Amino acid sequence: MAGDPVDWTVVVLTCQHKDSVLAFQKELEIRRDRGSLGRQPILLTVEDPKAQVGSGGATLNALLVAAEHLSARAGCTVVTSEVLQTAWILILHMGQDFLFDDCSRAFACLPLEDPTAPVEALVCNLDNLLGTSMRQVCQGSPPGVWVCSTDMFLSLPAGTEMDWQGFQGARAIAIPGSVSYARRHGVYLTDTQGVVQDILYQSPEEQIQRCLRPDGKVPLVCGLVFFSSDVAERLLALHVIPPLNACTYMGLDSGAPALQLSLFFDVLLCMAQGVGKEAFVNGQSPRVGHGEAQEVAATRRSARSVLWKALRGVPLTTVYIPGGCYDYMTASASDHIGRLVPGGGSAHGQSFCKVAHSRVAEPQLLDAGCSVTNSLLEGAVTVGPGSVIQHCSLKGPLQIRSGCLLTGLDVASSVALRSCPLQDVVVQGHAIRLKDFRCKAFTLSGRHDDWQAPAEGNGTFLNEPWAALFLRTGKRPELLVRAARHYEGAEQILIRQAVMSSCQFIRLGPAEMPPVGCWVKVECPARIDLSGGWSDTPPITYEHGGAVVDLAVLVDGRRPIGAQARRIAEPELRLVSASGGLEGEVVVELVCQELEDLADSCQPHAPGALLKAAFICTQIVDLASQKTLQEQLKERFGGGFELHTWSHLPHGSGLGTSSILAGAVMAALYGASGRSASVESLIHAVLHLEQVLTTGGGWQDQVGGLVPGLKIGRSDARLPLKVDVEPIAVPEGFVQTLNQHLLLLYTGKTRLARNLLQDVLRNWYARLPAVVQNASALVGNAEACAQALREGDLALLGSCLNRYWLQKKKMAPGCEPLAVRHVMEVLKPYVYGQSLAGAGGGGFLCLLTKAPGKQDDLRRILAEAEGLENLSIHTIEVDTAGFQMQLVGEDSPQEGPAGAWPSVPSTALNQREDPHPGGLR
């Protein structure tokens, strides 16, 4: 029989957003002070360890946090499950955001005045649930864990009691529902004793008919479950067992990939007596797409196997409560309005009222079927049947017809609405605060709008087809969609600021300034990425962490990328850029004499943009200065600069040309202006330059081209963004072996890297599971590739290269042109591995051949294949010396050593380094 109301030991509220934790914690404290939660429970508001961990994952994490606090209170230094034996724990799940209340479904306000409450206050859905659980459902229960969802309205008939005599296992509360309603929800299939045989979700009607009870109703899953203390101990033990440890903050902190787990269709389902092991382990959870990645599916099977072993045999029974009412809070405005009008619902045994906690100047203008809560209505404000007013201050004359929901509106808003026909509409005011900036935003929609319906189908806006809006306004769907670029622009600003944090790792030292007319010449190898690319791209690199294996290479026996700079007497900037090799050389010559000539340095496609940005980033020129360009150059350097750059690689080669060229330019300008920079500083300086240039991009290209030989670059998931490079030690003679087995094939296709980058970043910010999982796989494959190089295993290296190509295609679908796919199929029998360099889409194809020195044989094979006879193959050698920097005479050509000054290897750039940042902005 029922006993006294539960005096909770711990109350845990889980939520999705970290910035909501403090506000929700205060709400719990208010309810504790009112006496709604017992005497002195431990109150915890816990952020879900990862987005979309599911109700099961959130429950396991909340149970762990509760056990930690109870263990600490008991004086234990580690988590001890015995503390659960004497504890009554309540876990409340907030769930997802709610369209019709900024404070979530839990804090949706009810049109109710509770005369039994210790203090007068607004009544929220959470208060109703706490009252239901405290006064009715949970009374007399033994120690254990109650789990309650807050995304539902739940009311029970007075006098509801449960028999807890001899109870053990788990118990689920079931509420009567119709078969038609159950089609969109979960249903328990039980035997005559209430023992659960199966749990169905959105099943066909014929399956739901099997669940019918004598009263013609079916037992609905209502989101309220109890676990005895023994079962709670079993659950808690799972937090250290992979892969279920990934549901908790501990597991995620240790690097485990996030796992989504359902409380009902993973945890409880394994207890259902009618479910077999194979069907459970290999079955698919509801709300999980059928396109689930293989790795995720395997992890899910592993998790279910662990659950089966730990929880199978636990008795799971239901308590069916006739007369109970359960209503899931959907995204339908019509459903929500219908719940809040008199007669639409009840709480604490009271029906909803027309006016609650409000002042209405002319109550006779309110229809009997409307509700007004926490509002002030001055003057002639008419409210029609089936309309709901909450948290508003309105001033008449104002006519609100039937079927409306108005929330958060003030007097100014009501004046603006006087000329609008308000019927079947939802008008909401949202208070926005960004630091000290406060404003109000308004949303407008129709009562019958379905936000998940496509615009081209039966979707509506303000209850009319989208086509009517487009016809009236002249707007087209594609114009509305492009508004997303505003968000993308904001995202780019955030990324730019985050990457700028790497500037603190740019350290410059003093150096002797070369004489006027003396060239500082820098020549760089290209780079080939063997594994891990895309993980170096902001924001992935600092939100997830990255690792890339690169090697610096000579292409056809030479370093194909270079720059040279010198001071000149004239106070101007002379820029000469030569690019292209296989498709013909293009030369651009510019002279900058005014600061305005550098204003387009942030437009990457403007002529000489990279060179202009380099002068700004090296602080040779200050765009914000009040002095003219000529004055700045004369005062600091006694004249101007001439800068030449060249690349013998085709545009879009995939070999890291632009970033490596940026590094060469920065090194040449630092040298010509009397400063020195280490390789590490140059790597971070290029990150800075590419943000000024607005091209974005990661760090692997400059690591590959500026650091000699084979190496793995890494960045941690944190800010400031810092890149660490580890040289890879290979067996003696293995570099020569690589030289004999590595080849480049030029596909003749030019990739559109910017489009690829945009798509990848959009997918990353959407947190598409396949993209997030692939980011982890890229880092793991990079570490495996580095190990293959250390072992000198060509076959294993080829496997890593092939896997890397598959990962690139997952990250950027469409990066494999049909022509390239044909080439790779033709060459597959002759190579250990192959991958397009860089982002893919074209450029060079990197080949790791099975036999050494087979470029002539491959040329013959390609010549015999239809459509491939014009492709060119190029030899590559690992460059173990790295980029070269030297001083040459005044009239030296771009290529070849000249003059009396010796060559300066890249390692010497670390000398005389200033331990403090060089003042870059």
C-alpha cells in the first residue's frame, strides 16, 4: 500500500545546453525551498555529456553523477555503488528544445492557480509532474531510481496507489491510450500479470492490436520508470564498460566516441521476456536512420550485448493506471493550444482555468474557451475561443480571434498588432541578451503549420501553402535558403578569431638586414599527405583535434615552389607572381604605391592578394596607420620591396602549393626586413595569413612543405590553436625505397577546393554523425600510417593510403571525378595504395606501387586504356633537407644559386630566436 510522500535523497535534472545549467539549478532550489522536493535533497543539474546521447545515455550519466555525490557525502574517495541501497533518486530529463516555450517543455506555464501551494507562484509542467510523482506514483516505493521525462503532460486520478510489497526489478508506468494515438508513440506488450513481453514504437496497427486490454485501450509508454536499488547498481556498473562508458562524461573525457542510447528501446527492451538475444543485439533502435555507418552499427551491437549480459533476467513489469491521461508535447501548435484552454487539461486534480495570475480590465471580453496566464490586459482586449495568452502586457483596443497563441508580447507589440487579423496564428516575443546588448525578437507562424513538411509538398506558412507567400512577396525558395549565408558569415568570423589565437606561437628574432638590392631567396618542396587530412582544418582541428602524416617531396627532381624578396630604393611594393607549369605559366606584375592598393588583400581571387596579405602579416605595412605607404616604407626601411614568387605546379594540384608558397613568402620577407623566424613560427604565421586572406584552410600544407622529410603534425582539441610536429624515424634505406615506389600522376582535372571546404564545414557544424565519426577515424588512421612508416611496411602503408582515400570521400562526397575513378580502377592491380592529393576533386594522384621504378610500365598501361593516354606521370623524392633559404646577388634569376652568400638550411632559422612574440596582431 502507499506510504508517505517520497523524501528524495538526490534530484538530478539533465539538460542539453551548458548555458542553461545555472538557471535550471536555481529553479530546482526554489522548488526545494517551497517543500516540493522533500527536506534537504542533493540538487544536481547535469549537462548531457554530448549532444543526442539519448534518454538511456543521459540516465546513465546522471546516475553516475548522483552516485559520485552520495559517495563523497558518505566519505568515500571513489564511487561506491552501495550508497544506492538507501537512496531515493529522481532523474528528470529535460529533452529537446520546445518551439512554444523558450524555457523548454518542463517549464511550460500552465493556466492554473494552486490554492494548496505554500506560496503563490506560477505553475509549470515540472510542478505538475513533481506533484504527480510525489503525491501519487512514487509514494511508498522502496529505495531506488525514478526516471521521469518532462516532455509530457501527465495527470492521474485521485487515489492512485501502488502495491510495493515484495517488489524487485524495474517497473514502468503505463497510461491508457487509443490504438490510433499509439501509432505515433510507444506501447508495452504485457502478459496478464503485467510482465513486459515487448516494447513497440510507431508500429503498424495490427501489431498494436496485440496490446489491447479489456477496456479497449493499449498501455502507452509514458516516460516514467522505476529501478530498484539492486538494478540501479547494475546500471551504475556499466559506466566503466566500453562502449557504454561513452554515455558518460568520464568515458568521453577518456576519448571514447559518443554513443546514443535509448532508455526504453535499449535499456528496458533487453528486460522484455518476449525479446530474444539475437533480435535484440542485431535490432535497430527507433529514431536511428537505416543509413547508419558500419562503425556506429557495430558499436551499437556491442553496447546491446553488454546490456543483455548485465540486465537480462531483471523482471520488468508495468502498472497500468485506468483513468490516467498522457499527452506527449509535440511540435504542433494546435496540440499545444488545445492543452492550455479550459477543459484541455488538469493538474493537481484541478481543471485549467480561464484567468490565472493575471489582471484583466474587461473580463467580459474573454470567451469562456480561452485562457490568460501571467498577463496584464488593459482596455478593450477581446480574446476568442481556443486562444491562449501567456506572459503578455497588452493594451486595447485589440481583437484576438480564435485559435491563437500569444506569448512574451508587450504594450508596444500590441499596438503594432491592432491592424492585423489575429486568427489561428502563433506570435511569440523572445528576450535576447548578448552580454550588455538586449533586444527582443519576434516569431510568427500559423497554428496549422507543420515545420517538418517540405515547402514543395504540403508545407504551409501562416496556414497557407508556401506558394501563396512566394506569389505575394516575389520570394523564391532558393532566396530564402541563401539567408543561411548570414550564419555562415558569422561562423567564419568565429573561426578567424579562434585561429588568430595561434599568433602567440609566432616568435621573431633580430637578424642582419641584407643590403639594398640583395635577394633573399626561399625554395620549398611540395607536400604529399598520406593520412589525416581534413582533421587539420579549422574548426575541426581545435574542436576535435587533428593529426596528419605528410612528406616533403621534390617533383621531377626539383623544389617547385619559391619566393625571393629584396629591398629597393623606391618607396613602393613591386609584386611579380608566376604560376602554373604543366598547363602553361601565367605571370602577374603589380606595383603598389598607396595603401588603397593593398585593400583587396582579403579577397583571395584578387591579383596578388596572397603577396599583399604577406606584407600586412609581416607588419612591413600597417593598413590602419595614418601614414601613407611611402612614408611607412621610407621611415622603417629606407625604401620599398620587390617580391617575386613562382610555382611550377598546376593550379589545384593538391600538393599544398598556396600554403607552402605563403610560408616561402613570409620567410623571404622576414629575411629581407631584418628578422628571423623558426619553422614553428612560420607554420603558425601561415595560419594567420590565410585568415587575413579569408581562404581559411588548415595547417598540414605548410607542415608538409616547410618541415623536411616524413613527419606527423598534431593539434589538440583546444584553444589557443598550436601545431606540434614529430619527425618520423624510418628504417635505414626506407627513404630510398619510398623514392622508388612513390609516383605522381597528373589527372588534368582542377578541383574546386573552396566548394569542398564549405560543404565539409557545413556538415561538421551540423554535427552529422558520419562526419564526426570520420574525423575520429582520420586521426586514428594517421597514427596507424605513422607506425607503418616506422616499421618500413609498404603494404601496410598502402592500406592506410587506401583507407585515407575512402575517408576523404566520406568527408567530401563528390571529390572523386568519374575520370579519376576510372584511372584508379585501371591502376589498382599495380599499386599498394593510391589517393588524390589534398582535398581531392582533381590535381595529382599519389601512387604507392608494388614494384619499384615502374613509371614506364604504368605509362604503357595508361596509354593502352581508352581515354587515359594523355595522362602524365612524375617522379618524386622525399626531401630530407627541407626548404632552403639563401642570399643571392642583385640580378640573380629566380632559379639556381648565385652570389657569394651561402645557402641557409631551414634548421638554421631557429638561431637567435626571440623568446617573446614578434608583435603580430
